[in-house]
Amino acid sequence: HSNREMWFQDLFPPNMCPINAKTFYGIMFDAGSTGTRIHIYTFVQKSPEILPELEGEIFESVKPGLSAYADQPEKGAESVKRLLDMAVDAVPPHLWKKTPVVLKATAGLRLLSEEKAQALLSEVKEVFEKSPFLVPEDSVSIMDGSYEGILAWITVNFLTGQLSGQNQHTTGTLDLGGASTQITFLPRFEETLKESPRDFLTSFEMFNSTYKLYTHSYLGFGLKAARLATLGALNTEVADGQMFRSSCLPKQLEAEWHFGGVKYRYGGNKEGETGFKPCYLEVLKVVKGKLHQPDEIRGSSFYAFSYYYDRAADTNLIDYEQGGVLEVRDFERKAKEVCDNMERFSSASPFLCMDLTYITALLKEGFGFRDNTLLQLPSGLQSCGHPHRSME
Ligand SMILES: Nc1nc2c(ncn2[C@@H]2O[C@H](COP(=O)(O)OP(=O)(O)O)[C@@H](O)[C@H]2O)c(=O)[nH]1
Ligand SMILES: [Ca+2]
């Protein structure tokens, strides 16, 4: 063995090709309410005393999310298995047993009943057990909402280099998912810490600094869940054939929609009003007085991604690839344009007016942002699907 190393070393000076560099892998699933994503990370540790570096990532996603299989848990697990089979091809066999596989589910499963969520999670765990990978004890679980907000905040502030060095200036994050929405920021004023609900404040250690963050995940306030809430269909027993109507939808629309394993029939207001004004009143019922409004953020610039990004890109408020910066009022202006000219937007999703109006109400009446508050929509955080229109 050693003479092989010697031979190898003659070809490359030791520092150029560290023989003892260790390559290892990690498999992470993000089980979101609208889709399941796999990230297969490759790490290289050049020598035992330095931190491993991320060298590569394979990413793939499937729709719908696990919660769509609420009544067929084994089929839900099957969608995870199809993704996991990719990892079998990507990771060298001799490393399989040392490659941990983890799945964290978010609000899609939080909205399901305990037993349906558990049934899905245990089917997924079985798929993991049958795979050649290392399955840690708590490898399949529902992620706590606070953790979800903090992870996004760390990710964005780390990627934008705001966590290194002394400049402790950080930027708040807004994540609009399908079933929940998160708001996270580092309070600057003592007043905020005093007037915020206890469970909105979480402190943690990182890079030998202590961060006391304000974070909350509002369950049922994700974009898709908010559609149901606006229609009056969230958390209600849906009578068979029941029609849900809204002035946010095209007048002539009659359609049906499946979310969380339930079928909903919905349509426009044939007789009643249609357009931004009546629509805004409807979505206000969903957000008015329901969210905590920390005073210090009214004018602060935040990062916004997931559906904030998707809808801004879909309506050319920002460039799909480059991302961009916009003001809260830009969403309102676009919502008015779409809602008051629905026939012009017939090729888009029938929910476009409702989605943009909800985003406007969520930002202004929900969180209390001003019209001229700046939102940064960073590229790279856009919808993690392929560069397709995410207009479903
Ligand atoms: N860029 C990016 N977009 C994502 C990612 N995860 C989810 N999204 C987008 O966020 C939106 C819905 O979020 P999802 O995670 O399914 O809902 P949640 O379970 O309520 O967080 C969809 O437009 C997704 O494409 C991600 O890792 N990166
Ligand atoms: Ca998510």
C-alpha cells in the first residue's frame, strides 16, 4: 500500500493532492407542502484539523409534496424513494454506509392530523431503512417552525457574507411557503424584545457569537393555505360538491383543486363584484389582526423568497434569473393591474390576482411594512424547481 502512495506522491507534490483528503456525502430532504426536494452534498476534508468544505451538490425536486398523499402514505414514500435512488447512483458504494440520510418536513405535514403525518413519516423511514445509507435515529421528522425561520436567516446572511467579520449588520428574511410563512430578523431595539411574544424570540450560539433572533412561522398563512382561507375553505369540513366563490377569481371560472388530499370546487363571482377592491377586503379577513407587528421593522429592508420570488418573477416585477429589489407598493400596483384586467391575464394561473393581493395584505396589514419598504429578492433563492413558470 505504501509503495502505491509513494508512486502517487511522486506525480503530485503532497500539498497539491493531499492523499489523506477525505471525501464524504450527506443526503438532505426538504419535504415542503408543495414539493419534496433532495440535496446530495459532497464534502471534502483536506486534513483532520480543518473544517470540511462543500465541494458539490446534486439537487432534484418532485411535486406534489408529501401531504398530497395524506391518504396513501406508501405512495408518498414512493416519491421519496424515486429521489433516493438518484443518491444510490451518485454516492460511491464504499461510502453508502457512512452517508447519513435525513428528511425534515415543514408546514404541509403540520397541517395534517397527527396520525396521517405519522403514517407518512414512518413509510418514509422504512424507505430509508431499506436503502444502503446510514439512517440516524431521528432521521425523519417534522421541522419546528422556529428552526425553519432561523435556518433561512442563517443561510441567507451566511451566503451574503453578513455573518463573517465584525460587521454585524444582518438582514431579515421573509419566506412565503405553500402552507406557512416565516418572518425572521435580529432585533436592534430593547423595546422589540420587550413587546414581542415570548415564543417569537430564540437565541443561539454560532461562530462564537450569540444571536437573539425574532422568528415566527405562521401556520396556514402560506400562499396555498391562504387561498383556501380566502375562499373560506381552510379548516372547514368540505360538504360534497360545495362551491367556494371569490371576487379575486375570474368571473366565469368554475374549477376544482386538490390540496392536502382534499378536493375543493371553486369559481368566480358571476353576479357579485370582481376586482382588486373587493378582493382586498376578502383577503383582509385572513390577515387583519392575526399577525404580530414589530414596530422596528416598518421601514427595514428584508430578503424575500420562495413564493414572494416566484410571483414577482412571474409578473416581471424582477428578472427570473437575476432576482431584484422592489418596494412593497410594487406588489400592490401589480395586484391592481391583474385583478382589474383579469381577461388580459387569462394565460396565467386563475389565482394570480388572489396571490398578489394576499402578498400585499400580508406585507402591509399583516407584518405592518410601509409602501416604500424595500424587499430584496436574491437570485439563487428563487423557486427551487427548474427554470419553468411556477404558475400552478
Ligand atoms: N429557491 C428555492 N425555492 C424553494 C425552496 N423550497 C421551496 N421553494 C419554493 O417555495 C414555494 C413553496 O414552498 P414549500 O417549501 O413547498 O412550502 P412550505 O412547506 O410551506 O415551506 C414554492 O414556490 C417552492 O418552489 C428552495 O429550497 N429553494
Ligand atoms: Ca419551504
